[in-house]
Amino acid sequence: MSNLSPGQMLRQAVADSTIQIPGAFNALTARLIDQAGYDAVYLSGAAFSAGSLGLPDVGLFSLTELAGETARLARSVKIPVIVDADTGFGEAIHVERTVRELEAAGAAAIQIEDQQLPKRCGHLSGKSLVEPAEMCAKLRAAAATREDSELVIIARTDARGVTSLEDAIYRAQAYLAAGADWIFPEALMDRAEFEKFADEIDAPLMANMTEFGRSPLLTLDELADLGYAAVLYPVTLLRIAMKGVEAALALLADEGSQAAILDMMQTRQELYDLLGYAGYEARDRRYFGGEQQP
């Protein structure tokens, strides 16, 4: 087991190279991400809303629900968990509690965005922004509240989709001065904008490679060359899983059997291995048998 805190692990990962961070829509998915060798996992507000609650990404889940999901993911993996806390669940004073709860749940990083409620998906229209001073107050509260100074505070700005790229750059600089560690520019429009943003901001940057949005799907190598520290794929796994479920339901109804798609399924043994089933059985036998633990 590493002696590093979750935040230290995350900071160390990006110090070595640009990392890919898939989004998990439940704890089992997070464990697969860990076993596949990724450096971190992302608890996306969009994936959590849709995958766990069946709700759109408009800020409908509570801090208690998010903290519970954070704890489930953190217990399921050994890699750092980055948590999308939307707008922080209120004003600066509310952000204090948000940081306490999510840090206690095991978060390595907490992301806060500069939208007003009701928030919207970052790649949709109809968003509105808080004033930079209000967002800066939230970030000062977040930085002051964390118990581990290595917990990463991520400031996301949605300004590009509301005002301009220049405003997004201005806000990012203000957010860093207020205490943010990393910056997440949402909905940049093309490669040139990703490049300009990276040229202007001296801090670790996150690139959102969500599908069907406003940003082009740049490769890991392209973003690394531009200077981005981390690349997010927040809803990729949920989308591919749901499309697979949709196809399986149609085939099951059409053919009356799942036999034709067995080779596309995770086997019983593969699932048990992922869950650590054998370890639970062994411990159960030992407890009932009165064997001494080694």
C-alpha cells in the first residue's frame, strides 16, 4: 500500500506524464479502470446523475449522495478519485462543508465550476456564470478548508461557452490566484483554442474529451504536446455500456435467447475475479472455522 495521500498520488501521476482519466458510473466500473492500469478515475456529475440516479446533469443530486458515491468508489480502487462537485452546493460557506465531506470520503481532487444554478451540461447552451469574485470566494474556502494540503482543488470555467475564450483565460488566472491548483477549461472549440489556453495558463490543465460536444476529440499525444496534464473521458464508459444494453435488449426480444451474445459478456468467473469473490469465501470459512489469521 502507498504511504502517499490520494492528493499526493494524483499530483505525482501528472508530474511524470499526461494521464488519461476515464469516468466511472459505479464502483465496479471504477475497479475495472483501476485494473486496466489507468492512473486515476473520475466521478463525473453527468455519469453519476444518469448512471446511478436516472437524472439529467442539472445539479439534482445532493452532497450526501455524492459523498456516498465518492466513498464507494474510493473503497473500490487503489488509484486517486477525482470528484465533480458541480457548483460546490452553494456559496463559499457551503463549499467548506462540501470539501470536508468529499475529502473525508476519500477524494484526491475536488472540482468546482463557475456556473450559476440551475447548472447545465458544459457543452449545452443556456448556461449562466457567477461573477469571478464569487467563484474566487468558493475557491478560497475550498483551499482553506482541506485538511490535506495536497488535496487538489480544480477550478472549472464554463466561460468559453457563455462569453469568450478571453474571459475563460481571465477567470482561470483569477481562480489560480484564489487558491485553485488545476484548471479545467470547458467546451473549447478547436485545437487552436486548446493551444492558446495552455500558452496563457501556467498550471496543470485538464482537457475534457467528452463525446458529441463542442470540443474536437483530440488524441492523448496531441494534448500532451499542447501541455495538458490530464485528459478526461467522463461519460465514455456509460455511453458504450448503455448502447450495449440497448442492443442486448433488442436481440433478446427478437431471438428469445441471449446465446448469440455470450461472447460479448463478462463471464461469471471474470466478474467474480473482479469482485474478489474467492477472498470473501476464504475469509468466511476462516471466521467460522476459528482459524487464526496469519
